[in-house]
Amino acid sequence: MWERFSFYGMQGILLIYLYYSATHGGLGIPQATAAGIVGAYGGAVYLSTIIGAWLADRVLGSERVLFFSAIVIMFGHLALALLPGVVGVGVGLVLIALGSGGLKANATSVVGSLYEPGDPRRDAGFSLFYLGINLGAFFGPLLTGLLQSTIGFHFGFGLAALGMFLGLVQYWFGRRELPAETRRAPDPLPRSRYPLWIGVAAIAVVVIAVLVALRVIRANDLAAIVIWVTVAAAIAYFAVILSSKDITSGDRRRVIGFIPLFIASVAFWSLYQQQFTVLTIYSDQRLDRSVFGWEMPVSWVQSINPVFIIILSGVFAAIWEKLGDRQPATPYKFAAGTAVMGVAFLLFLPFVGGRPNSTPLLALVGIIFVFTVAELLLSPVGLSVTTKLAPAAFQTQMVALFFLSVALGTAISGELSTLYSAQDEGAYFGVLGGIAIVLGVALAAFTPLVKRLIAPVR
């Protein structure tokens, strides 16, 4: 909850901090470039789950990586709050991306460890886990946005750091109650190989620093770079798992069956994650945020989705629990989630061509409701099915593979958002929404084949 408070609280004001002018407390970066940076940062968060998963499986265990990652996140928020200008953004976002990547994959893995294989409560349990996440996601943008709009951006970033600190204190007292196996690396790296991997990490940092200094890596290119790195990482990850001698033929078949789900997840997140790019711009420029004569902060729009999650997560958990073995198979849920996300984009079309601040707030609330239904059909179900399909030797790394689909989708959302403009928004929302619907229908058509591949998992 507290990690989501800090993450979404910061992300709720990040984009406008980048493109607002200096007179409004921002950095004055061009809007398209700023949107690409936010998308690249979001993709980097999920891309770095690879590092967190590898450290958990080979060095420290999931629980310890989770704890240390939270500390890194806190320092990242402090950098945004205390360091000036672009330096603070660079240092802060790198630390938060690395820390969040370590925390995400391992928090999910730890939750998965609470359920025995085949336990029908797993999907319901992950929906409740989602409820805790979204309590933080609800309050974060509300409070950081309030501080940003009244006393400045850096106070909002400082509050995000405070939230992460409170989370660390709370977690410290409860972490020993988690299963002992979460503190053990299932496939320990021999100590003789530590120097090699430390050297690889150091070389990677130096190479990236040199490329940035030489302006080979530029802000305009960040989203595209993250896309290609994530594609390469996903292909490599699938290859490593499928070629491993530590998995059975049944494991290998189920991992192959996961590939269509991975592709559907990429399509879903490439639209959903535009909440932090296109939807933020839309809320700033096209949305009527006046409530009884008072103008609501831009970031407060980010708290609408968590409200629906809080309300509906229990409903979806109850539905899956009630249906038991009669509930739709996972591929059908993925297909529905992808198609419904496409419908959400089409719902923007009636408001195309309106004047600034002309879209009613209630209309956007309705669209975000559809976003939420799509999310609950795919995201917690995706986390759950990943832990079910994971071979024993790749438990946390399989979760990281799911997060790679989120990384790829998020980076694509950043690249797509650079194409958005008020003049072309009809084509933008119409084309992307239509593509998502077609992909959802295609996955539904191939579901019988996917079900055979992932059997006995449903």
C-alpha cells in the first residue's frame, strides 16, 4: 500500500512537472518529449524486474530483495524532492525504477508463496492483494497533487518519500511472519562467480553513463530504447526458460502457452498505461475539472481508477470464488480484458473536437470505470496465472517475464503518446481502440489451443 502511495503519488504529478513552464514550477520540457520520458520510465520500472527477480532467485531470496528495493525507492523520491531540475529527475527516476522493479516481482512472488498449488482461492487472494495496492494508489495522487497545487512540486515528491518511509517501518515489524522460503534463493549463485557479475554490472553502468554523456542516448529516444531492450530481454528470457534442463516437457508446453497471453498483455498495457501520459495531458487541457467553482488538481484524476478497483476487486474476487471451476478460462479473461480496453478508448470519440476544458468530468469517470473492468479481467489474473505456470526453477523469474509484458506495453504507451494531439485525437483513439478489440477477438478464437497448451492450469 505505501509503495503504491509513493509510486502513484509521484507519477500523478511527474508529467506536468516535466512540461509545465518554470513560472508554474516545472522544467519546461516539450510535451511530447515529456510524455516519452514518462513512458520510458514506466517501462524501465517493469524492465528492471529482471534484475530484482535474478537477485531473488540467485542471491538474496524474494523477501530480502523486496526490503532493500523499498529503501532504494525512498532515496529516489528524496532525490526528486531535494535535488534541483534535471539532475533530480535523472537520479530520482533511475533509483525509483530500479527499486520498483525489485519490489514488484518479489512482492508478487511472496504473495504467491502464501497459497499451495491448486488452491482455488489464489485468484481471489490476488484480487485482495490488488485492493491493498489501490488503497495506496488512491491516496497518493490526492495528497501529492494537493501539495503540488498549493505549495509546489518538490513538496509533493517529498510526501512520496515520507510514504515510502512509513511503509518501510510498517514492513519491518511484519516481515518475519512471511514464509521462511521467501528468504532463501532457490538457485544460489556460487560465490566464486560474484566478482564476474559485479564486474558486468559496473561495466553496464559505465557504458550507459558514457552514452548519455555523448548524447547517443537522448530524452527523445528513451521510449524507443526501452522498447527494443525489452523485446530483446523477453526473447532471451523465453529462450533461457524453454531451453533449460531444469524444466519438464509439461513445463515447457505451458511456457509456450503463455506466449499468446504475453502478447495480449502487451497490447492491454500499451493502452492502459496511457493513464499517466495521454490521460494526464487530456485531463490538464481537455477536461472540465471545475467542481462547484473549485478547480480539481490534475493528478486527482489518477485516484478515480483506484476507487473503482477498491469497489470492484472484492466483487471480482467473490465472482471467481463463487464460480470456482466454472469460471472462464484464463485466456478468455485475457481476451475480454484486451477487448474491453479497446472499447474504453473508443468512448473518447464522442468528445473529439471539443474546445479546451469541455469534456465533462462525469464522462471521464465513466471511461475510467471501463478501464478498471478491463484491468480486473487481466492484471490480477495475469499475476495469478504466471505463478501457476512458472516452472519450479523459475518462480520469481517467470513473474518478471509477466512484468516484461507490462514493461513493453508501458514503453509502447510512451512512444504512442508522442503521437497524440488534440487535432488528431479522433484517429488516435479510434485506431488504437480498434486494434485492441481485434487482438482480443483473435485471442478468444485461439483460446481452445491455448487451453490445451497450459493444461491442467485453467
